[in-house]
Amino acid sequence: MTAGPQGIDVLCLGEVLIDFMPAGPGVAPGSIGGFTPAAGGAPANVAAGLARLGVRSAFLGRAGADGFGRFLARALADAGVDAGGLRLVPGARTPVAFVSLDAEGEREFLFYSEPMAGFSPADFDPAAVAAARLLHTGSIGLIAPEARQASRTAVETARRHGRLLSFDANLRLSLWPDRDTAERLIREGIAAAGIVKLSDEELEFLTGTSEPEAGGRTLWHGDLRLLVVTHGRDGSTFLTRDACERVPGMAVATVDTTGAGDAFVAALLAGILEDVGTAFTPSRLRGICRFANAAGALATTSPGAIPALPDRAAVNRLLGG
């Protein structure tokens, strides 16, 4: 694989897949109707979200050399992502996930194929990691042994070059062999990162409490600069070494929550990269998290992940700017 172009702000490493979303209105919770394909996968969503916000992003991952893989490569490129690091491999199976609503109206994911599509150290590009200002990864890249080895090497490379490291817990328990392995390896990802994003549910899974400061402090380590816990429509809480504050969410008409957390992460990283020197102060983080809350809210107003990610003008309109 050739290295990506110089000047990339964020390199997102991980899974890219097709989310088959419920098609059309009126699909009752607990029933099955038609499905519409949409590009997804948390790190790919973050890369697209960053590009929509004007941040130079690139993606590093793997898919099949098939119609689905080509669909994903086009979706990333159309979103403004440098997709040169997406390997389309003959014989590999492009991952897909069917998204449905359970009887209570909550999302359920049914995954087919290994989410990292066989990503291994052979797919890893150290020059691309070194060229970026920030490396963003997630927990899915730690499940399969070869992908885990490649993800660890990427993190070590980023650390060696003094790059920022961001990690999203993105817990999908059905993909893990067991709960203990999921907890252990997600904690490993947190321990290597300087910026961590968790949901309420992920915080409780890891710490036994959904209270951000009590749970977050048990995960704190010397290299961690920011831990953010998202609360859905109720906003987010940021923790730094010396501060803990809650930032209210935004009221919108929600259609589909798929990708909302990824839109939040993209906006969070975009805000941090505007001025890294001051980004981790409470005064800056209040504004950054408010911007990220708005981006996450807007992503729920349309179906799908990448198709619903907002641009900067849309976020500013919601904020009244």
C-alpha cells in the first residue's frame, strides 16, 4: 500500500462496512421490512464527519474487491476523505450489518463477515500514521488477532512520532468472544490513548457506574488528556485531569441515531485540532463539546451514518451562529 498524502490532520484506522438501514417510513418496531444500503463503520464515519467539517482526513482499512467494497470507496471519496488507504482485496468479504428496530424502538445490529475484513499488519502503512497529526481508532480493530496486532503497531508508531491518539470504545458485545475479553481489550485501547470517548452504557460496562466522574476517574492514566462521556440527547460530560463538566444537548426531531456518536467524535476532534495548545482547558472544552453535541444531534435527523453527517454550516445554524 502506498502512503497517503502529506498534510493529513486525522488518520482513522478500522472498519468500514455497509449498514442496511430499514427502508421507508412505517416499519413497525419488531418487524422486518426492506433495507437501503448506507456506508458505515465507526472509524470510516468519523473520517467522513471530519471531512464534512473541513478537516483533512484519511482512512486506513480493508474491504472486498467487490461491488460493496467499491460502493464504500466511492462513499468515502464523495465525502471528501482520502480513501487511498482502503485496500479492496480479492477474496475478502466486505462486512455488512443489518440495522433494525426492536420492540421498544431501539436499534439492533446484525453483523455478517468479520468487521475488519481480514485487516492485518500487511495492510498497515507506517508512513500514513507518521504523516497525520492524530490517529483515531476504535475497539472493533482489537477483536480479531491479526487486526489487533496491526492496530497495536499503528498506536505504537503514532506514539513514537509524538502524534495525538484518540480511541472510541464503540462496544458491540455480540462481536466479541466474551465480556471479559471485550472489557480487557477496550481498557487496553483506553490506556494507550490521550483522547477517549465513551457512551453512558460503555462507561457502566467498564466501571460499574454511569456516573461520569466516578467511573471516568477509575480509567484515568498519566497520558490521558480528555475523556468524554456522551449521554445521547442529554449532551455530554468532559473530564480532564482537574475538571469535570456537563454540557447540555440539543433538541432535534430524531429519525435515526445511527452514526450520532461518530458525528460527535468527528466534531470533538475537529475542535481540538483548531488549537491543540488550549483545547484541553475547560473554557475551550465547553465550546468544543457544545459544537460536538450539535453535530451528534444533527446526525440523528436523517437515516444512515455517513449520509447523515452534518457539515460545519449546518452545525453553526443549529447553534444559532
